[in-house]
Amino acid sequence: MVARAKRKSAEFAYHVDHDKKLKRWDIVDDVGRIIGHRHEIGEAIQFAIRDAQHAHGQGDSVVVCVEQKDGTYKMAWSSR
């Protein structure tokens, strides 16, 4: 029997958060900085994925998660 390697969790995460007060979607890095915002969710997700792909190109493991209406997050992209 071959032992399975334990999957390493992502090193970085980008979140697409809904700012209801400002009626926009914020792209937030893993330390809580807003690195951009868009008024359309699709554009915000694309922005976050492009940044994540760049980080992945630098050798990092990255995920992009999008805030749902109930406050939970759903993964939109993963470099794993």
C-alpha cells in the first residue's frame, strides 16, 4: 500500500467581498488589504484570479474565494 502525500494548503488567498454599503465588490488579499474593487461581481472575480495567477507564477499556492449571500465563501479558482 502506498501512502498518500498530505495536500499542502494554499499559501495565499484572495477574497472577493461584497461591500453592501458602497455597492461594490472588494478584492482583498490574505492580510486584509483591499487591492481593488469593481461594481460587477464577474469583473471582481476576474481581477482576483489574474492577481492569483500572477502569484502562482511566482511559485505560490493560491486560492480565490467569493463571498456568498449568506456570508459564506465559495472557491472560484485554485492553483492546486
